[in-house]
Amino acid sequence: MVFARLEAIMKRVGLDGYMMLLILTVLLATFLPARGDFAAVLSHVTFWAVALLFFLYGSKLSTATIISGFANWKLQLSVLSCTFAVFPLLALVMKPLAGLWLSGTIGIGFLFIGCMPSTVQSSIAFTSMSNGNVAGAVCAASVSNLVGVVLSPLLFALLMPPGVGYDIEASAIWKIMQQIMLPFVVGQLCRPLLAEFLNRHKLPITIVDRGSILLIVYSAFSAGVVNGIWQVISAQAFAILVGLCIVFLVLAMAITIGTAKAGRMNRADLLALFYCGSTKSLATGLPMAGILFAGQDISLIILPLMLFHLIQLVGCAIIAQRSAAYTPTG
């Protein structure tokens, strides 16, 4: 009875088992970080887990859905504009704001958030839950991630100030394409063989999706703990970081709503733009950070993205639950 009540309260505020696992993974990395040979093996396992994830994305995604989604060009252009133009501009504002209280490395983390593509699974799920344009959301989220494979690192390299000590090599984009784009394309080619099975069995994608993110989080934070991340950021700084992430998300959400209203979109399109245009992908961002900053301590850079991801899931879950109960009048 007590457990059932606790579960109901957690769902009401947007928390679910996956988010609790993310928090537990950070705690595990804090007290039992991966070191030495185990950390090296974990890095290889994580690489192939992410590649498998995008192979499954490609196998499951209907090409016809993407084509039909492109017909709604106003929605697609709005999502891409919010994701790769508005968000980076907001990040440029957030970086110096974060620099007033936090380290410069965390400020770079805000730039990294701004350049990332949209979420895939969660933005589509929230759009569906809210009775929005699911086909449009599927197309927008997928295209955002495919474009982001090349555009995100280029945007980040453009926005990152010189002389900060984080060098991005040109070969990093090719490595990102090998880990994300190539498996996705191969998955599309294998779709005729696997689509029916994956549509009937959702569990494999869910396990790989959530499992790969947990592996990346554990690996990255293990490296951070070994290098003393929790000695670098205080409890007060952590609270400020959470507050800045909330402000970042609220601004992005407000702009997507304003964009939809300015474009006179219907409610279904507005919801698709809201969820796809204001969220950022952890599944794409974490492996991308691992490649862009190979051999460097990235824990402080990805910390804002992790917190932003948790906050966006909680916020979107609450909004989606309320939107699902909405009944248009008239």
C-alpha cells in the first residue's frame, strides 16, 4: 500500500523508474567508479551499445512516415530552427550567466546543450500522450538527430570560445557518423527484415535505449569521480546549476509556444513543436561528448546536459499528463 502511494506520487510529479535509475547510476559511479582495465572495457562496450541503439532506431523508423512528415514543412522548419538556431542563441546567453557563479567548464556545458538535437523516444511519446501530431514528431525528431550528427559538433566548435583547453579534431565528426549515422543507415537497409519483429516487441529497443544511456552516464561520471568532480562543485553550485537549467528549459518552451502561435499552427502541430523543439537528446549528446572530448575529463561538461535531460522529462511528463486530459471546446 505504501509503495503504491509512493509510486503514484512519483508519477504525479513526473518521476519514473528510468529517471530513478539515472540518479542511482550517478550514485553508483560516485561510490564505486570504474577504474583501470574495467573502465577501458566499459568504454568499448558503451560504444557498441550506442551503435546498436541507432541501428535499432533505423530498423524501426518507417521511411514512409518520414516522407509524410516532410509534407508539413512549417512544422519541420520550426523544429529545426528552434533546435539549431534559437537554442544555440539561448546558450550564448546562459554561458556568461553560468559564469557568474559556476566554473567555465560548466558554462561550456550550456553551449553543448544548445547545440544538441532533439530527443527521439521521449518527444514522440509525449506528443502521442498529449494527442499531438505524432507523424510530424517522428519525422522532426528523426531528422533533427540525423542533421545533428554533422551540424551539432560544427555549431559547438563555432560557438566555443578559443583557448579554453578543449580541442575538437576534424576527425571527430567522422567518428560520430561511424557510431550514429552509419548504424542508422544500415538499420534502414535491414528494416524489411526486422521491422515486423521490432513493432511486435518493444522491449529490445527500450532495453538498449535506456541501457546505453545508463552505461554512458556511469562511464562518464566514473571518470569524473576519479578526477574529483564532487570536490570541484559544491552543493550551492549544484543548486544554482539546477536553477539555471530550469530557466533554460522554460525559455525554450516559451519560445516554441510563441513560434507555433506566430505561425498559426493547430494544436496538434503546436504540441509536436513544443516537445521536439524544446528538448535535447541525452542518447546523442553523451556519445558525441565522449568522441569530441576523447581523453579529457568531460564530467563537468555533460553534467548540465544530464540535469537538463532529467528536468525536461519531469516537466514534459507533467505537461503531457495535463494535456491528455484537455478537451477542446466549441
